[in-house]
Amino acid sequence: MAWSAIHAKLHTLLRQRVLLPKNSHILVAVSGGQDSLCLARLLLDMQTKWDWRLGIVHCNHRWREDANDNAEHVAQLGRSWELPVWVEAAGTPPTSEAAARAWRYEVFAEIASEHSFGYVVTGHTASDRAETVLYNLIRGAGVDGIAALPWTRSIDPHHADITLVRPLLSLTRQQTAQFCHQHHLPIWEDSSNQDLSYRRNRIRQELLPYLRTHFNPQVERSLAQLAEITTADIIYIEEEATALYQQAIIYLPTQKTWELQRETLLKSPLALQRRVIRQLLQNALPQSPNFHHIEKLVLLLQAPNGSKTDPYPGGWLAQVRKPVIQLTRL
């Protein structure tokens, strides 16, 4: 093994952030593309230094004619590295990128749980982070959309003991490609990455190159840094909002009614008001609240007694009944 600058960079980062502690059991998601191959090889090279137990998982969406060959390519690579490999194929090809992602993470969580892996790692890079920031801004996701792809999170609510980690967020796609070339890693070229009917591909193939050429050659790093800074800000704001929620929101189970303490919320900044109300609506409504849902309840904070909203999804209605606002199902 040739210890490269990228090995040293990742080794230092893992020590500073404590992303993957010593003796961890780590399941590596490998698509066969450059980013996941770079990640797998880096962790394999560093395994003895950290006393990790490693395994590989590959998800076959059955979207492409070469999908089975791709899966076998990853399986053979894992066997050549003497690592256990799990290959899962979708019973029915997912109908969208979102459905595919949900299925993948479900597979990751189930295999990790069954085989005692405490961590699942993916090869997301600073380039992916930049693309996600742009994608979320374009679709109007707000400041939370800027805080894209955090370093770690729980893989899902049903497997809170399994941590999803993205160790390559400080590297660009150009760096992972260079690493794979230098270490002669057999990249599987995914033809779907060139399909511009996928909006993320259009951002990658057209928008980011345009921004690099005409605005900022380091636009990917700049957007990734924006995501990093915003993530820290949002963590703080969410903690403050959760504390305020405990003071301002009461649930009356016998009446199946939520009560908002108007004066408590009005003393707080608008940013916290919106986040508390979003938390409330996330608990009450059968679907995720949008900006319109949140804003009409914010406006009700200063409305006259008796004022009310139009019905929310699920048949909920908010009405001012001083000194509170009540959210009640019709």
C-alpha cells in the first residue's frame, strides 16, 4: 500500500471528528463508481491502523441492462479484498430517484442490523454536497436545504443505533477520480450518470461546469463550505427551538387538541417561531408541512380573538382562543 496525501488527510480527519472509532464494525456502500471505490480502498488500507471490521454492500436497482454485471463486478472486487459482500437486487425497479434512495437505505440498515455493523459509510463527496445545495435551493427547500449531507446521522428512526457516516465530504469528485487512477481501481462507469432527464445529472453536467467557468473555479468547495457552516447554525437553532417548544406547546390528549402559548412565542424571534410551529405541524399533520402551512399559523399569532385558518391536511383547524391558539381536528 502506498500511503498517499489522501490517506493522510482522511486519517487526520477521522481522528479529529471521531467519525469511525477504533474497533468499529463498518459496512461500506459500494456502487462500483469512483467515489465508493475510493472510499472502500481507503478504509481497507487503513483497517489495520484502526482495527476495523469491514464489509461491503451493493444495491442493484435493476435500472440498466448491465446492472447484474455491475453487481458481480463489485462482488468480485470485495472477494479479492477478502471482505464479506452483500448484494441486494430490487424486486421491482424503483420508479424514482427518491424511491431508489429510500430502498437503498432500508437495505443498508437491515444488513447492518443483521450482521452487527454499527456504521454504514457512503462515498458522498464535497461535489455531491455542492450539487445537493444547488438542487435544494432551486426547489425552494430553504436554509435547511443548504445544510446538505451532514457528516453523520442515524440511518433511520427504526435503527437509531446504526450511524450513517460520509467520510469523504472534504474531497471533490476530481480527487476521488485521481485516487482511483493512481491506485488502478477498476471503476464501473454508470451510463445513467449521463442521462440529463435526471435533474441532479443536469446540475452536475451543465450547471456546475457553467458556474466554474463563469463565476468561481472553486464553486464546489465554496458550496460545500456553505453547507458545513449552515449545518452548525441549524443544529444550534433547532436546539433552541426544541427548548422553546417545551415551553410554548401543550398537547391535551383527552381533547385531542394542541395549544400554542401565544405570548411565549411572540417574545421569540421569527426564526424560532417558524421552527417551533414546524415541529408542531410535523407532530400533528399526516404529511410534512410546507411553507404555506407554517406561515398561516405564524400570522395567527397576532390575529384577533376568534380568527382561524382554513383546514390543514388531516382535517386540523387552528383558531385563536386567547390566551392560546388551539389546533383541533374537525
